[in-house]
Amino acid sequence: MGGFRLGKAFLYTILVIYAIVTLIPFLWALSSSFKTLEEIVSGSINFIPKNFTLENYMTVFVEQPLFPRWLLNSLIIAVIGTCLNLLFNSMAGYALARLSFPGKKSWFIIILAVLMIPGQVTMIPNYLILKQLGWLNSYQGMIVPAMVNATFIFMMRQFFVNFPKELEEAAAIDGLSRVGTFFRVVLPLAKPALAAQAIFVFMSFWNDFMRPLIVLSDPELFTLPLGLNSFKGQYISYWNYIMAASMIFTLPVLLLYVFFNKYFNNGIKYTGEK
């Protein structure tokens, strides 16, 4: 019993240390968003600003008129892209788990093969295709190539493989078609998997820097990660503005996690009750 408690205490100690190491950079960035540029570049590592100021946040919105537009662009691309991923990845995963059609195994192997291809390899082909379609510097150029994701198709397929067939059979007896069963029975009960997928996909769109850098050229269409780069100059980087903008940048992801966290808890509770 004593060994178990000692091991548990050791585990919690490791987790606390890891949490502190993980939080320190975020806390420093949060603190720096209220500091002057001179204090940040002075080299002192202090978490309490010597001269507390809100000027950085005011400057980001006032002196950079495109910042609200960048925020809106990021929200449009991330929200639409996430919704399309939730729909198409779930449909593809369900088809691979439940339906029988020619080439099913081949399609599954292709999806697994796509997981092994680094994203950097497809950058130039994607750019050339978007150029031929005339979709460079547009929302559709940012959203359409990323509206499906092989990783989450595989994840949803694994979820639906273990989904109780009895529920689908009961829905069929009640007269629901396969499509009706999917949207009215299966998806509502897949909230835990959908919530996890939503968080990761949204973060992927929200934090993406490379794709906007390749596809977008009009400053009015920049996303926040690309727009933040404008605060860095050749001879000086305005780290106070970058930190303030970064804090605003993290808020939607934190709110998304808080919102979907209850679906994780409800999903675990529902599974336990069943």
C-alpha cells in the first residue's frame, strides 16, 4: 500500500513539473503582452510587468486596421473548414465501417497511404492545381483542399466499427433509410468523436501558417498567423504587439475547448450508463 502511494505521489510530481514547464512560456507571453518593447528586449525574465500597459492591445486594433479583418478571415476559414471536415470525414468513415462497395479495401489502403505522405510533399502540386483553377488568393483555395482529412477519416472509421449495430437495425425497423439513420441516430451518438475531431481540425486551420503563405497574397485576405508576421521587420520586431496579438489569437481555441469539453464528459457519462 505504501509503495502504491509512493508511486502515485511520484507520478503526480512528474505531471505537476510537466504542467509548470508547459505553462511558463504561455505565462511569459501573457505577461509580455502588457509590457513595453524596451522591457521585453532588456533580457530580464520577469512575469510581473514593471510598467503595466494596455497600449499594446489598443495599438493592435487601432494602428493595424487590418487586424479585425485577419481575425474574421481566420474565423471564416476555420469554422467552414471544420464543419466540412466533420461532415465529410464522418461520412467517409461510416462508409468504410458499415457499407459494402467495390474497392472498399483499396480505398482504405489509399487513405492509410496518404497518412504516410508528409504535407510538404504536396505543397507544390496543390499550388499548381489551385493556380489552374484560379483559386489562388481566395477562401475556397484555403478551404477546399483541406475539407477532408485522412487522419480523421481513419479515426471516424475506427469509431463506427465499434458502434452498436443494434441501434442501426432498430432505426431500420422504424423505417429510417441509411442516410436518415446516419444523420438522426449515428451522428448524435458520435459526439465524443466529433468533439475531438472538431478541436483538432479547428486548431489545424487556426494555427496554419504555411498554406496561407502559399495561397494568399492580398493583405486583406491574410489569416491571423500570416498577419502577425507583419509585426516583424528586417531590423526590429515589435514583440510587444506580437504578444498582445498572440493572446487574442489564443482565445477562440480556448473557448472552443471549454465548449466541447462538456461533450467529452457527456460522452463518457453516456457510455458508462449504457
